[in-house]
Amino acid sequence: MTEKQFLIYGDGACSGNPGPGGYGSIILFPDGNVQELAESFPKTTNNRMEISAILEAFKLILQSKHLNSVQSLQIFTDSVYLIRGSTQWLFGWKKKGWKGATNEPIANPDLWQEMDQVLFQFKTKAPCVNLEWNFVKGHAGIPGNERCDQLAVAMSKNTYIDLYHGKAENYHFDIFNLPEKKPLPEAKKADAGPKKPSWYLSLVNGTFKTHKTWSECEAVVKGRPGVKFKKVSSDEEEAQIKKQWGI
């Protein structure tokens, strides 16, 4: 890294998800100073901490006297959710009233609304600063990510840890040696929520039965001619099938 710029590392941790958690951030300022941030929460989630790590660093940078003296802000995080949310999904969520693709309310709307406001502040207060989002693989020996993880885990356990604030040359690692940039992995599909209960129906030689699992149903119908079987997930669906079968 040769040019003067802002640099952020961030990571979150949570025990239980939800449960006690925390975040850790590292900021490199254009004047060569490094500042660490960390905070603990009694009940949170990992995703909330991943967002908060970068969000809180953004807020501090927006107050910096160096804001309009540089043109680059590099962000390093292992959260695909955070990167895609901030660079792709945020605009659609906002347009739909903070709802997702299925028209259901998104998770963490308070933090995403705050992120939207902060990103807008960058556009208005420092339009020349380019925000570059970089994915780094977690727990892969990348010093900045490992340090943020250490901070976040300490916060999640409510354990004291020294937060560094001083010159980069005295920091824990060479922060100017940037990690190799990796392509962004595909985002994990959001959890659709609990699966609907389902069961199986069979009709063998005029005898109707219900089965909790497919293996139970299969044992009754396998190898027998003229049998009928069906998977259902509601009493209404079962009643409709029974009517079709003449029961």
C-alpha cells in the first residue's frame, strides 16, 4: 500500500447466535495512526456484529479531519452478507420498504437503515472517497482479520483486552502489507424459517394409513401393485387426497 488512504478491518463474534457477542475493528488513518474499536453486547447475533464492526468504523472516519484528503477507503471483512448487503441488496430493500425478495421484513433493519444513512453521508461529505469492499477468508491467518476476531471474541466473553491507538509502526503487525484480494463467494441462501410438518398417506388393498416418515410409508407400499401414496403437509391437503381416493 503506497498511497495515503483509510483502511478498515472488521469482524464479529457471537456465542449462541443469538447470545452474548461483540465486534472488533481496526482503522488505519492516512496520517499513519491506527485505532482499534471493540464493543460487547449481552444478546446479539453474528451478522449484527459483522455489520456493527464496519458501521462503527465508518462513523469514526466520517468525523476525521483527513476525510477529504484521500480518495480511497479499503474495507476488509469475511462477511459475504455484509458486502452484498451494503453493495447490492440495500438499494432494493430500501425501495421495498425494508423488505426482501419474498416481501418479508429483512433481518437487522435498524442496522441496515443506519448503514444506508452512513453510506449517504460518504457520498455527500466525501464524494471523492471510493469505498472498496474486499472479501477475506476468515481464520486463514490474515493478521488484520485474526486481530479483529480476537477483539470480537474477547468482547463476546466480556474479557478485557487492550485496544491499540497509536502509530502504525508500533502496531501488532504490518498493516501496510495488504492481504491478497479474493473473489466474493456466493452468498448463503437465507433461512426460509422452520419447515412445514409433513407426513405420508397410503392406500393398500383398500386400507388407508398415515405415516410419519417416508421409510414407514415405503415399507407398506414398496413392491405392491395398485397402491397409492402421497406426501401431504396440511389437514386440508390430506382431506383432498382422501376425497380423490374415494375415502
